[in-house]
Amino acid sequence: MFFLFPERCWFSDVPGCYFAGDTLEEAWQDAKSAIEIHFAK
């Protein structure tokens, strides 16, 4: 699950994993990158 607000977006079950984008498509792409990077650590 993730939350969308005008100023920020995040995955509620993954602390510290945030994403953003000027469009929904950009936000979706950034979300996929953010989750991949978060779990690659």
C-alpha cells in the first residue's frame, strides 16, 4: 500500500521509502526505482 498526497508519497510498510513525480506515470516509475533501491541495500 502507498499513500499519495500533493506534497509527498510513500510506502506505508517500508519506512524511509519515498517517491515523487510531476505526473502519475513519473511517480509510478520513481516508486519502482525507490523500492528496488531500498531493498538492494
